[in-house]
Amino acid sequence: MKQFLDIENWPRKEHFHFFRKFEEPFFGATVTIDCTKSYQNAKVAGNSFFLYYLHKTLVAVNTIEAFRYRIENDAVVVYDRIDVSATISREDGSFGFSWIKYDSNFDVFEKGALAEIERIKNTTGLFTREFNDDNLIHFSAIPWVDFTSLSHARSFILPDSCPKISFGKMTVVNGKRTMPMSVHVHHGLMDGLHVGHFVDCFQELMNL
């Protein structure tokens, strides 16, 4: 479900019309996330740490309203639920784009995620399903690289306003576990303030 945002009475009306005309309207930031507690929690519960922090990412995305905004033609829509298209790797070194439905209950989310991961691993090619709606984030994990910045391949011709969130290699120093997290968002829909709220929300969830 979605509803249209009242752009005329939106404090960011001018910002929206200004930034959406850019050839590259996305901006991004890379931050360091403390995952010491969350990694421990996932291992104690016997959960995949990847699915654990993917779920926390979606909880934060669905909590911060600006991350549920999408551009549709000349309008802005607000989705009531945001799912995820995560890149899923295969044994042959390739990967495919998944679509995993968000549920606030981790067990329900995990069940759907595991089924989708298994489906991707047993198919070939990049696009193994249709993507008809934009109520998702683009998600990737790069566990081989402890990056300090990240860029994305993008087509400026294709309309796109979905946030792109990526995680890097986990490192351990004196018992503290950290990971880099890159967040790229459409500047017509949000500013650094909203990215800050998202990062704070996500870190709080990872600290529980």
C-alpha cells in the first residue's frame, strides 16, 4: 500500500524540485557500525548474522519515514512497507537480485529470506524475477573489503529513487567488532539529517 505525499505543503518542496533535476541526484556516506553485541546475539540464537543485520536494516528503513519515500512520475509516494532486493551470491561466483519481504518478526522474515536465497542459488542470471514496484531498498554485502567509501554503478536514464545500503568486511580489534556501512539516497527525497536518523536508529537496534 502507498499514499501520495502532499508536495505543495511539504517543507522540502523546493529541495525536491531542485535535486530531482540532477543527472546524479544520489548522495552517500560511509560510517562504522559497532556490531559486537549483535554478532554475539545472532550466534547465541543460531541465526545467520547476515540475515540478522539485514533484518535490523529493514527495521530502521521502515522506521524512518523518508526512507519509505519514492518518486513516481512527478509525484512522491509513501509506502507503508519497504522490502529488500539483496544481491545473493552463488557457488559459481555469480549473483542474482532477490526480493525478500519485510516482516517485523525476525522468524517470519528469516523463513521467507531463506526460501528466496535458496531459489536464487538454484537459478542462473541476474534478474530471476520481475520487479514491478519500488517499495524496496537495494542491498549488498562485500565481506571481503573493509572499505571507507563506496560508489555504485548507475544508469542515469532509468528512474531510480531506492536507497542503496551496503556492508563491508567485519574487523575485530581488542574484542570489538565493527563493519563499514555505506548509505546512498536520493537527495530529492531526503537530506543528511534523515541519513543521520537512520544510522542512529540502526546502531541502536544493533546494540539491543
